[in-house]
Amino acid sequence: MVITQSTTGRHDAGDVLMVTAAKLAFDLALPTELAGSKTMELPDREITWIRHLYEKAVGGFYRVVLQPQGWQVYTGKFINWAIQFKSSRIEEILPVMQTDIVLENPAMERRIVIDTKFNSIVTSGWYREEVLRNAYLYQIYAYIRSQENLDDPLSMNATGLLLHPSIGQTVDEIVNIQGHDFRFATVDLASPVSEIRKQLLKMADLYYF
């Protein structure tokens, strides 16, 4: 993928990333370092940069495919802690929560909170060769459990999805914790676009598309 001078001028060079991400999301040309039909210049390999690009591509895909089907797709949505008491200065130091992607369909009573990461889904553990990265697990757990509210029916059975690219292995595991399904899955970015589409829909349990 090449961004030419005719696409971005000297006054909007800062928008190159957004333009690239938008095209990437629409075409579903997700970034990969494997050989393929599309290439993209990477001025640096900072994981934060490529992670945001991956997040935008996945979020853009769900928006293009699901919104016409009655789904609401939110990206970068801030969610609040269920605070019942607070001291005077706690808000100055309390971390904010911001989800990567949220899929909602009130008619189907579905809410899926997706957190994207651009690294291996597992790491070495103290007593086991491979374990899920605990910080990511705690994060998606906090996103789901902190939002439980009887006045918000979708929050009571919301699903959490931790979505990584396949790095040497394929993972697709589900566990139910305190009434909520948590799915830990990988998507193979080296697959054809049609196969990536199937994988992303499967990860959200949307088999009927």
C-alpha cells in the first residue's frame, strides 16, 4: 500500500496514519510481515503504532460488515468505574478504562467487548510452559465485570474477546467466569481476505453471515 503525494499533501501529512488505517480497515488488508500481494512501508516497528493499526483494521471491518445488519459498533469507547464512594482527589489518579471495540445488538441481547493486542496471546509461566498474559486477562475481566448494572440488561451477559494475531500457533478457547463468556483467540493474518473475514466473524460468534 502506497500513500502518494496526491493522497496527502504537506499540510495534512499528520493524517497519513489515519488514511492508511481507514483504507486498511475497508480493504481488510491487515498488516503482516509475511510475503503477500500487499506491502506497506513501516518507518519504524514500534509495537504501539502497529497495534493501533491492527485495532483500527479490525474495528473498521466490524463496522462495515455489521452495522448494516443492525449492530452498533463502537471504537475507543470510554467506560466508567462503578464508583459508590470516592475521596476528593481520587479522580486525579484513577486510571480511565477505554475499550478497543464494542459490538452491540439490543434486539439479539448481545454485547461483545473486544480487546486487540498485536503480540503472542500466551507467554511462559512460573509452572507451565505457556499461559495467557495475566495483565490482559485482568483488563478484559475488569471491562466486563465493572459494567454490570441491572438497568443495563446487555451488561449482565456481555462477552469479552481477547483477539491477537496468530504468532506461531492458533488459539481459540472459551471460559465462563461468573456468568460471562471470555474468549481468547487468534486470527491468521497470512490467510486470504475471505478466510480472515470468516475468522473474525467466528470469533464474535457471528456464524450466520
